[in-house]
Amino acid sequence: MLKLTQAPNLAIATLWADALAAEGVATSVQRQYLVGLAGEMPPDQCLPEVWIDDARQEFRARELLHALRNVPQRRWMCGCGEQVEGGFEQCWKCGQWMPR
């Protein structure tokens, strides 16, 4: 096993681990229960970590993680007149998909 990264919170760690697993990289989240000890232990020692099972997949895992951390931010105008910003590809107001 190889530690890939430390996440700012459990939700992000789980999101990253699930996304990597969906791409065929076996992962696990470690230290997920230590957040309650922050204050008793140094906070940086209580953050969840994402680990990969096979160190041979490190390069691919780091590429995928980089893509997850750097989602392109877009701004587009929906047909309903709503301006949609960020990484969203669907209008929050009417549900229409972003034009290609």
C-alpha cells in the first residue's frame, strides 16, 4: 500500500477514493475516525488519507487525482436565461445540459 494524499476532510477523501476506484485504482481511506481527536492530537495528524493498494498504479493515481483537483471552471448562458458558473454542466434552474 502507498499513501497517495491527505485530504482536508472525510467527504473529499471519500470522493477522491471513489473516483479513483471507478477508474480501476484500488483505494482505501485511512484515518477517517481521527477527526474527533483534533485538539488532543495535532490537527494535521487527524486528517483522512487516501491510500492506493498497488504502488505500481501510483503514476496513474496521481494523474487522476490532479484532474480531480483541477476541474475546469466554466461560465455559460443557459437557454432559460440563467448564467451557470463553475464546473457545472447542467443548469440548476431548468436542468438543461450545457451546450457542446
